Amino acid sequence: MIKFEKLSGFSVKIISFLTAAFVGFASCQSSSQQVISGASSDMTSVYQASPEEKSEQANDQKNNPRNKKTNNTSESTPIKVEKKNTVYFGSISKDVMDEMQIASPAGISRGLNKMRKAEIEYTESEKVLYNITSRLMTLVWSREAPLADVPELNSVSAQGNNYLALIDSASKGVFEERKGEKDFFMTVLPALVVLSSSTNTDNYAKAEAALNAGLKIKRDSVLCNYLLGVLYKKQKQYEKALEYFDKATESNTVVFEILFEKSDVLIKLGRYDAVTKILDRLIVQYPSDIQILKLYAMASFEVGDYAKAESFASQVLQQNPSDLEFVLFRAKIFVETGEYLKASSLLDVYAKTYPTQHEYLLLRAKLQKEWNKNVSAAVTTIEKAISLYPKDSDIILYAAQLASETGYKISGRTGGQLADIILAKDPENIKGLQYSVQSSYNEANYAQAYSVSKKLMSVQNVPQSAVLMHIKVCLALKYNDEAWRYAAGLYERNPDDVDIIQYYIEVMIAIGRTQSASKLINSMLSANPSAILKSFLYYERSFLTSNESTMLSDLRSSLISNPRNSDALFRMYQIYFKRKDYRKAQYYLKQVVSLNPNDETYLRLNKELDQLVK
């Protein structure tokens, strides 16, 4: 009996030990947060122990160190087990993802170098990331070499396929959004739609929001900054676009797309010096790239370097002779350089396809006025342009110029009225102010002309032509000291400029510096100047003598050099009219009228002279 009781007590101890061990093992295997209870609550022995054995079991359980931790469920400590990482690219190192989210050509290259391995070793997420960056290189950074050894995606999960589907949709002009939690690429890839040819402006606000959200994730992302620059450029927010292209520009790197777009924006903002600095870098790396050549041609044209502009334009047409945009642009260069025959032939080629294009009509009108000397035809052409493009500022400005210089009314408006259309929208428009001054001067409204011209003189980098016109206005108002101040300043800075020399001589004569004027005129005449300049010099010299015969001799020399010198013709009229030789006076005045058919002063004088001749 004693042996049996001892054996029974020993058996109970074994059962208790095994029970505690089993519960501890089950607790360790659990993958969720659990509370492990004492062994006695999980298993019940089939053996009914005696009171003494129960007391002994209780003491054993109390002293068992395993049971001390799990004896009371109310005092158990929960064990927390972390959930599995559900982020698709979560297994890829942060260093790699940082570079891929920068997403510049250099950033992608650095990221791939850190991730590179044998193709068989790539995980699905790494393959998908590799393919995303490969497509970015093709769609965004197309001038860079395409990625090599891109792992094939024979099969991919739905989540991985979502990224590639977003790129496909964006390239088709569709901004596709996916629900649920979004990482950097899920957020940004739909915004690639801004690079598509889609004209759906509804996408712009969505793309802007997506790209700004991307910058919150990766604030130095070149991809996000570049795409925002492209977006704002499309919206014609050029200052804002420039800001983001600057942010996208990495130091000591040349990324064609960023620098090209930045250059284009700078041209639109009129910052040509900054443009040429960028293009100088690009042309070294891409010497025959047609887009760079086009930008360089346009920038050179805007700064007045017509020789360089023509050189780049001809290189464009050598690569693509049928590029009508640059056929027209080259004609524009030749109009500015006065090579009207070359311009005319190019305009004829362009007109076969686009006879009513706005810039073509503008250049044709200029050619008719300057080369054909057919002001009436020029007016007809520009009126047609206004009827087709009533809000085109370039056309309205040229109409204002044409009306101001010739006295014609264009579409029923004077030069000043046409200039006012521009100034109503842009009160600081330099050309609009210039044509307003010219128109007021032609109408002999010198006070009004002076008021507007004085405003122009306060403008930084005021055009030389505006300063010369201001001198003319000052002379008309007898503000000789002011006229001299401006003329002397221009001549001091550029003594070889023919236009400046002419005004300088005119002012010297007006203020009584006749000896200096005579010395300069004779010096220039001895240097065999052009016919136009020679005509001007003889005309001005006629004011330096009181001898009428000498005066008439100089004026005849002036007209031999340039028979269309309206000033010399009018001065001949004045001399013969003063002599009361009305028929000779009429002979010269009629030529003045033919050159200025809309000048009301000349028309009135001619009508009065007709009465005297009768």
C-alpha cells in the first residue's frame, strides 16, 4: 500500500511536468498575441489522488519555476508579434529606394549598381522596380542610353503589375488612380501623363497634386521636380516652371531634357544671356541635335546675333529641308538683315502650304513695305492678318508701327489707337510705348509724345531706337539741352553707329555747334559712305551755309545719292516756294506727297500750292 501510494505520487509529478512542458511549447509556437494559462486548467488527470497526494501536487506546482509565470491568467503578460511587412518594395534596401525615388538618370544608375545581381537572384519586387526605372529612362530621359540587362517579367503578382499598368495608362494620356495605401511610385507614376500629347487639362490638377505628394515622400526627387516644371510650362506659368527646373538640376550633371526645357522657358521669359550659357553646354555634348540647334537659333535671333541665328537655322534645314517652321524662321532672319530677295523666295515656298499663317502674313507685309516699297499692299496684308487674328499682339504691334510710320489708318485706326490696344493689356510694353510716341509725333502732338517718351527713358535697358526718337521729340519742342545730353551720351558709347552719328550731327547743328558738325560731315563724306548716308550728310550740310546756291548744290547732291530722301525734297520745295517759283516748288512737293501719301500736312500744302499755280 505504501509502495502504491509512493508510485501514485510519482506518477502525478510526471503528469504535471509533462503538462506544463506541453503548454509552454504550444505558447512558443503561437504566431498571434496569446495569454498562456497554467497547465492545470488545460488538462485533467484521470487519476483521483488522495488528499495527501493533492497537497503534495500543490506544493510541487507552487515550487515549479515554469508554473510561477503562467499560474494566473489575470496576471499574464501579452506577447506581441510583429505583422509581416506588406509594403511591396519593403524588402529592398532604403539606400536603393532613395536613389530610385530621386529618379534622375544618375540616381537610377546609382540605385541599380547597389541592387545589381544575377538575374536569377532578383525578387519579384526588384524585377518590377528595375522595369519601372527602365520605362522612366525611355519615357522621361529618352536622350540617355536605355538600361541594359533588364530582368524579364514572365509572371508578376497583381500588385506588381499595377505599377506597370499606371505607366501604360499615363503614356496614353490617361491619369489612372489606384485605391488603397500608396507608396512613392504608386503616387507619382500617374503624373507621367504630363509628358503625353494629351490636351486634357483636367489631368493637370491631379498630376500637380500627385507630384506634390511625391515630394512630401522624397523632397529631392528630380523626377517630381522635372515633371512639375513641364506641367507649369504647359500652363504657361513660366516663372514657376523655371523654379522647378532649377530644383531638378543636379550639380555637375548634364541632363538633356531638364536643360532643354529650362532653356525653352528662359527664351519665353526673355532671359537670353542665361539661355546661351546653358546651350553652350548642351551643344558640346549634342552638336547635331536638331532641337538644340533650333533653340540656339531662336536665342541668337532674339539677342540680335543674326549671323549665328542664320548659321544654326541652315544646319536645321540641312538635316530636314522640309521643316517649314524653320523655312519661315530663316525668312524672318533675312527680313531683319535686309536680304529681301532671299526672304521672298523662302516666303514663296512657305505660302504654298500655309498662305494665311499669322507670322507669314506679318513677314509678307514687312517685305512689301521695306523691299517692294508698296505701303498700300503692306496695309492690305496686315489688315487681312488682323481680321484673321484680331488678338495677336505681334500683328497689332506691327500694324501700330506701320500706321505710325506711314500715316495710314489700318482697320480704321491710327498708330496711336492700335498701340493703345496693346498698352491697355500691358501698360509697360516697350514697343507699344514707342509706337505711341511715334504716332503722337507724326500728328505734331509733341507734348503728348514727350510725356510718353519720358516714361520710356526711365526703363532699364531702353532700346536705342526709343532714345533716338526721344531726341527727335526734344528737338521739336526746342529742348535742345536735353536732346544734346542724350545724343552726346549715345555717341560717346558708340561713335561708329551710323544712326547715332546722324542724330548727333542733327543735334549739333540745332544747338549751334556748326564748326564741329561741318568737320564731322566733311570727314565722313571723304570716307566714301553708303548712298543713304551720303544723302543724309549733304542734306545736313545744307543747313551750315547761308549761301542759297551752295545750299541748293548740297541738296541736289543729296538727291543724286538718294532720290527718295523726303527731307531733301521738302527742303527744295521750301526754297523755291520762298522764291515764289511755285512750279518748281510743286515739282518737289508732289514727290514728297507720293512718298508720304497719307501725311495730312503735305496734302494740305499741296492743295494750297495747286491754287497758287492756277
